[in-house]
Amino acid sequence: FNSGLRWICSNWSIRPLLVAMSPSTSLLVGLALSGVSIAEAGTRNLLVKNGGFITNGESREFEWTTTTRTARDGIEIAFPKGAGWADACFAESGCSGRSGQAMTREFVADWVENDLLKGPDPFASAGKALVPWPDQADLGDQLGYKKYVGYSRRQVCFIAAKALLGAGTVGYDNGLSRVLNTTVPHCTSPVPSVRGAHEEVHSALTGEFGMTLWNLIAACAADPSLRHGKPGPLLLVAKGSEPAEVDRVRQEGSTAPLSDARLSACRYDDGDAGPITGVSGMEDMLANVCTPPTRGAPGKDFMTGGPSRPAGQAIQDISAKFLGGYVFENACGLGGGQDERLMTYFPEVFVLTFFLSQHAEHPQLREPSWILGARMLMIGLDGSARFDRRLELDTTVPLTSDLEDVSVDGKVYSISKSTPFLAFMSENQDFLEEGGWWSGEKTFDDLHPELVMARQNRHPKQRKVDAATWYSFMYQVRAWYSAVALTSYSEAVHPALKTMVKSLGTGPFLAGLWWGDSQLGFLMVYIAQAIAAHTWGSEGLPVQYYIYADFTENPGNQCFVHARDDCKACLERCAAAPLPDSSFWLPDYAFMGPGANESCVVDSEQYCGEKGMLDVVAAYKDGKASDLWDAVESALGTESSTDMSVFDLLLAKRI
């Protein structure tokens, strides 16, 4: 070890890993977890089927502190007296035969204690975790621009188990250990009628986050790819570059046909639900990714999981500057917006998001970021979050059947292809100066009229198009382009992204809890996706746009993307079947109606425009992205009134 020579054991053979070391720092210069001979290890395209720690930057090691609870105690905290525990038997773990092992609490606890923690350490130096270390300061997380990091599935399970059992990392105040062990008084157990054997401080550990992480551990215990100490497949996190220059994006738009967006749309639950087909200028939406919900269960949209989810459809997480939203010291699991709910359904994303930061206030991965190899381990979630309290462990979740061999920096790894995950934000957070509510500087009466106008797509600030306004439309186009363009990420991960990502699903980007205009949100997606498409190669990257009467953020507002009659039907749908309180979050000043107690955009049918998104596509489908971009800025730049909708103004100018 003192000479800087480390040996890493794979399930096939022993491989040397040379690192240049200081006492606390290791710079990764080579990785070989493979079944090839040592003589072959010098070749460029190594066969490295199993995952393991990789990064294209510096890394450091940190010792784990001692755990403070046993696995049995940890499970009891999240599932007091077993309430809510599923005894799951995973389909890909042998449950088709009599020998299938149910994941009982006792079995999982024993696996954690004796296999995962007392077995071979999945990291190179026993007792230490590897963390990427950026050369830029004040990034908020551990990945610099265009950097990536990979961990094996066993390493992710190991990190999760350590944090669940109360361990931290010496000298690195990782967010995962902190979020699970920081007091949040309202984080009571999801099973309120049961008094657990352990009186535990209320935290994310005692809420749905604790439950979902233990469900992850159960999946780890069942996973054939992790048996006998094997590392399993790779999970890969790739951070994007700094935002592109607007002028550069605009220039690229001058040669980008709008048809390159490969736009399709799904009316998921909006008064006349179903796939949109047969529209010139749009691709037909496929029924296998667009099925309306029933009275008691979600249908199929870009956020649903389960065995019928098509591999390769990426989920677009409408994040804040950091993934997971305002979870730290505030949330226990389900609740908040789309971003927070996705953390509960994607426990591997949750682990990586919080482990990769030690920021004091928001210890979370920053955007834009891709996460490949993570799986949606629960079912019940869709864009409305109407049914997400089910939080049902998906026993059909792929363990090995969805693994795809991909290249990362010339080496081949196996990665789960079921649910690519892309998180990024629009550039308009707090443009209505809501921060004054939380600081006490603004009152309900100050903000309520502002939010009513914004939720009706009538606020003048939503329509800014000048370069001097930081939340102007041009910066929203730039935000989407910068996050989606393949060139924003390290070239080393391009082959993996192009192999794994087949389409990108999105909802009312810009117009969720940041209160942008939903029509401008659609226009921005259409324009920016067309411009970014060429970076993905000749086939581009199709975007699938989902429309809701009742999206979990700002329910009802997306109805305004429809022309008048469909818009009215959509608003009526929301008002007739509003979301249950558990399925959305709104600040007090954002509720609507005479009593300011309605979650939907109500009493607003008069603001439905004559034109809808299909009219915009029909008018501009043969043009360039810059044609539509210029037309939007021209229409809004000379009009101060918000009496007409954006679409109506845009198309009136075209006549």
C-alpha cells in the first residue's frame, strides 16, 4: 500500500490498480475489473463487465465511522413491528420455483450484517469510501463540470447500508448520512398506529425515505449479480458543462429544423386522454408509453414504472439547482414536487444524490446531471402523484435481465437500461420574489394576486424576452439545450448515453412550482430539443411531451397549452377530480378560488386561448428552430398586455 500499488479482487481474477497517492488522496489512473488476462490489460477496449469506482478526475478516500445501530434495529425503525414490510420475492431471484427466497426482515438483516458489511469490502481500501474530488471550488457537490463518476451496484448498496446504520465518513460530511440522521420533527412513521420497539429521533429515516432505502437493500440482497461478493453492474453519474452561451445556441438554431425535435405528445389525463397521432409535424405517440389512468391506478406516462415500462425512455426530473429539491432538514419522503417524489421511487438516485455532496445547506448533486443504471424500485407514481402513497415494491424490477454492455472511456461495463434519469431546472426560480414570504418580508396579500395571474398564464413577468432579464425566454431555451445536448457531457460517456437513452419524456417544464407560462414552456421544449438533437447523431433524440389536467406541480396550468375547447375540458377535469392533499404541494398564497382553497386553476376558462400547441406545430413545422424562437421574441417584445395568450399573439403575428 505504501508503494501506491493496490489490488482489487473481481469475481473472475485479481487485477492491479496503480494510483498516485498522497496520504489522503488517490488519483485514479487505471481500472481493471475484468476477466481478461494481464497481458490484455494494456489494450484500449478492456472488457470490464462488472462495475466499480471510476471517474475522470481526482478522488479521495474517507474512512467510515462506526455504525450506531444493527440492521435489525434499522429495519425496525423504518418498519415498526414489520408494518409495511413486504417479504418480497423478486421474480429474477428465483421466485418462479420453490427455491425462491422471500426477502424477510431477518434474511435481509442477516445479509447486511454478514454478507455486505462483513464480506469483502467493495472498495479498494477496506474501511474507506472513494469520493470524486473536483478541482473547481464552490460547486456544491463533488463533480466538476463535464466530470463523471461510477460506482458498482454493490458499492451503492454498501453506501446505503452504512448510512442506514448510522455511519458517516471521517473528514467528508456526506449528505446521505446527514439527511437520514438529521432531526425533522414532523417525520413521523408512515405507520402511525404502531409504536415501534425503538424510540428514534424523527428524521428521514423514520419516513418514506427510510422505507425506500430498506427496499433497495432488500433488492440488493436478492440480486443474483451481487452473490458471492460480486460487484454487479455499474451506476454512472455524469455532470454537464457550464451553461452554453445564448448566442451560440441561437446560431445553432438557424440550421436546426424543428422536425429534428421528433416531438410526440400524450394527453395523459386532460379531459380527452390518449396518444396524439396523425398530426403533421409530429411523430405518433405510442400507446405503450401513453395510457390514461384508471380510477384506482396510474396508467403509463414518463414517470410510471413496472414491467411494461419501455427501456430507454429517460425521465426528465424538473429539479432545483440540486437534485431532490428541498428535502434536507425538511422532508421525510413523499411530498413536495415532482423532484422530491422521484427521490422516493428511485432509491439509488437518492443515495448517489446525497452521498456526492457535503454542502452545508443542500448536500445534494447539482444539475444538469444524468444518472444511468438506477431503477425505479417502486410502482404507484405518475405525473399526477395521485396514487403515489401506494409506494409498492416492484418485485418484477429487473435485476439482471435489463443489463446492457456499454463503453465508458474505452472500457465495457454492464449497466441497467430500464430508466435513464436526467435532472435539470428552468432558469426562473423565484422570479416572482416569493423568497419574501419565507423571510417574512411579504404577506399573503402581497403574493396571492401575483400567483393567481401566473397560474393563469397572465403575469407580465412570465413573458420577458430581453437579454437583461435573468429569467428571460432565451435563458430557458439555453437551460434545456445545455442539459440535453450530448456535447455538454464528457466524451467518455457519449457511447453509454447514446446506447442507453432512446427518448426523453417530460411534462410541464418551466410551469411547475416555478410558475412559468405553460405555453412558453412548450415552445421552449420544442425549440431547444430541435437545436440539441444533432449532438446525438443522425437519429437525434425524440422528446415525448405529456399533458396533464392535474400534474403534481401547479395542477391545471398545463391545460392552457390546448386550444379553447380542449383547454376548457381540461380545466373542468381538474376541478371535477382534484388531487388529494397528499399528491401535491402548494404554498398557501398559490391556492385559487373564492376561498383561496382550490388546488386547481379554477374560474379561469375565459383565459383559454383560441390556438393551441397543435396550431403552433402546424404553422412552424417546416421551419428552423430559430424561426420560431425569433417569432416568439418578436410577438412578446412589443406587447405589454397579457389579455391574449402567447400562442394567440404568436400566430396573430404570423398572419
